[in-house]
Amino acid sequence: MRSSPIDIAEPGGIIPLMILTLDAKRRLTLPASLVPAQPGDHFQAEFDPEEDAVVFRRIAKNSDWLNVLKACPVKMDDLPPRRREYPKRLKL
């Protein structure tokens, strides 16, 4: 009997299949074998409703603030003006 490539393929293909569990504080822990990440690394998270998947993309640590500002969907002129007075302190 001849086996097809699907029968001998490992689950997950090139990227190993891992199941991550959300803890009580809604945090995910990335295994070190999955991604070489350090504490303090920044990731952008997007939810894809069609695939019912969360996609994480690493953000560069030393990104240029001018490029980030240019990518902002709201122009700076359209933002409401800042108030001059200090915020009021709430009495508890």
C-alpha cells in the first residue's frame, strides 16, 4: 500500500503545533522553543474573525517614532485640543 505525503507529514508542518492556555489574568505564555523572545519584547495582536485566530507580530524595539506617527490613522490636526487645567482629584 502506497502512503501519501499527508500520511507521513508531522502535525503542524514547519511550525510545531503548540496549545497555549490563557490564565486567570488573560495572559499567554510563549514557550522558549516556539519563539526566541525576551522579557520586554513588544508584540502586536490581531484577531481574525474568519479564521477564529489570534495573530501575534513582533514590533521592532527601536522603531522610528516618525514612521509610527505617519502610520497613525488619525491626523494630529483632527485630535481634540488638550485641556490646560490639571485633572480634578476625586475624594474617596
